[in-house]
Amino acid sequence: MSKTKTKKKLKRNSDPTPATTRSRVRSRADLPKGESLCDYCTAKCCHYFALPIDEPVSRKDFDFIRWYLLHDRATVFVDEETWYLLVHTTCKHLQDDYRCGIYETRPEICREYTTDNCEFEDDWCYERYFETPEQIDEYADALFGPQFEQAGRRKQDAIRSRRPTGLPVV
Ligand code: SF4
Ligand code: SF4
């Protein structure tokens, strides 16, 4: 994943690549010589932004992350021990042909981004990935015990055995 610090992209050819041709280039190795990888991509790097966040160390920190995850399209991932807030949202200037609508005045972060290490072939797998508030809550529960008494009771009443608390999470 890359648009965490820098982002984006070479100028596309004026003639958009048809989807059928685009699908033929699945990896960098398939790229015809002298062509731009961006011409074979659906602008994956224009569909999100991600920002590094402090590593959560307390219950309160995890509750902040739970708040992030209460919002549409917000997720949190951990990569090489750094925590990131990832928001899946499409840039308002991305055009239907996956070209930048403000190419000449695009932000610096977009200018600096290159195809060298971009997410063209990214499988979007992370060391840890949280998509829902329940997931981060479970993670924090394992570290600190239940945050809410009621939530703790619900777990005790559940048909499944209660999860042991206090186990180390790697
Ligand atoms: S993800 Fe890579 S190949 Fe796709 S548009 Fe962005 S820079 Fe170009
Ligand atoms: S400004 Fe252009 S290059 Fe930057 S994210 Fe938006 S569409 Fe993509």
C-alpha cells in the first residue's frame, strides 16, 4: 500500500486504453515496452487516502479508533508496525476514463507518486486490518478486558463459551 506518504501518477495517453486491453496487463512484467502502467490501471491510487496514526496503547486510544470505524468507508490497518487510518473514497477529480481531471494543478502528493512502488498489483493484505468497530473492540477487549459492563454481560450470556480475557495479542 502506498498512498500513505506519497502518491501518484504519470500522465496518461490521450487515447484511453479500452477495458479489454487493460485487463491483459495484470502485472508490471506484462507491460508493453515504453508504455505507462497507469494506462492499464483503474486508478487504484485515486480511490482512497491513508494517514499514519499513533499506535494505540491505551483503552482510550482504541476507543478513538472505534470512533473512526463507526464512519462509512473508514478502516484501519497496520503495516510494518505503523498504524494507518485508511478511508476508501474516490477523488472528486477522477474522470470516468480513470484520468486526472486536474492534471496540471494536481496536488504535490499526486505529482510525487510514481508507478515504481504503487499498488497496481496490490492484494490489499495487511498485518492487521480492522473494518468494523466490533473488530477493534474485540482486539482491545483481548488486551484490556471488556470496555462496557453490558457488553461483558452479553458475552457471558452467549451460547458460545466466553472468550478468555487477558491473552497476549501479537
Ligand atoms: S495505482 Fe499505480 S498504475 Fe494505477 S494509476 Fe496509480 S500510479 Fe498508475
Ligand atoms: S488529483 Fe488527480 S491524480 Fe490526484 S487523486 Fe485526484 S484524480 Fe488522482
